Amino acid sequence: MSTILITGANRGIGKALAEKYLRDNWRVIAAVRTPDDCDLNCEKLELEVTSAQSIAALKAEIGDDAIDVLWNNAGIYGDKGMSLSEVSDEIWLQSFLINTIAPLRLSDAFRENVLRSEQKTFAYTSSKMGSIETKGAGAYAYRSSKAALNMAVSRFSEEITAQGGSTVVLHPGWVVTDMGGAGADITVDVSAKGMKKVVDQINPDTQSKFNRTYRNYDGSILPW
């Protein structure tokens, strides 16, 4: 049985991804802040992504189990609708802690679990708003934290590629969620289905096609 560990799986895109992998008979480990508040029918383990102690505790609980896909999905959009002068240092730093640093800390903590698996995939929910080449104003903390995530993942990939591991950074689309808002373009189901289709194709045999790519939920390549 294949295994996936998903952060931020208690709602929105993360929950939809978990449900889809459960339907495909995967072992799903949902890493969430409060397991009792998560209604998924799977393993629910506590994780505060900004806490080194919490990451270590999660690692100890999972042990040496192989993880085919580590999906770093948890994220925040703390400066939505704010002007630059309204974005406090605390909001900016929290954005980096959750959106940039935590995914790499988790990837480092679980790298051997992933590389021990068949699929060997590190997936990251990023955003097209983190692309330097795309246009758009505002969202300074969110955009910069996602751009930094993209850079950090590309460097991390250099370490694990030789061992057959792959990384993929994904834009989920503008999704109708608490973060995306009611006026967004696509549903959670469409986003999760598209991103899962991309990730399901990744393995050591297809590494040259997918590794270190930045993709839209529909599989198309995005500019860094």
C-alpha cells in the first residue's frame, strides 16, 4: 500500500487531496494542528509546522515507515487585501515560517522516509503569485514567501535527485476556499483532482520530465 503524508489536511485543498487518495486505497496520514477537529477517516497526527519539537514528535511517531508522497500543503495568506504599509513584520515573518521554512524542515525530517519508498516524491502547494515573471500588485508577504519556497525547493532538489527523489511545486489555481474566497475560478475538487493527476505520474522512471518543475494544477509548466 502506498503512503502519503499531507500537511494542512483538515480543510480545503488538503482535505480534498486526502479524500481522493483514500478513495484510491492509499494509507493517508493527515498532519493537522488538532486531530480531534479533523473528520477525515484516516490516520490523523498532530503537527504544528512551525515547531521543531512538533516535527520531531511526528517523525518519532511515524518512525522509519516509507512515505511515497510528502505533500507540504499547509500555508497562510496573512496579508490578503493589505497595503504594504499595513503588513507588519510579524505577519511577514509568520508567512515565511509557515509557507517557506516549515515545508523544507519537514522535507529534511522525512527525506529518508520518502527516499525509502517507491514513488519518492516531495510535493509542495505553492502559488502562481510566487512567480517572479507574473504580474500583480500587493500581497507582499504571501508572494515573497511563495517565491522563496520555490527557490528553496529547487535547491533541496539538488540534494535528493541523485537518490531518485523528485520535487514538484504546484499552483492549485484560484480556488474557492477560505483563502481563495467565494469569487475564485475553480472548486476545491477540480484543483485537487488536477494536482493529484500530476503527482501520480511522478516516480524515479519519470524523474527527467517532472523533477524540479513548477506546474499549474492542470499540469502545464509555469515560469519561475
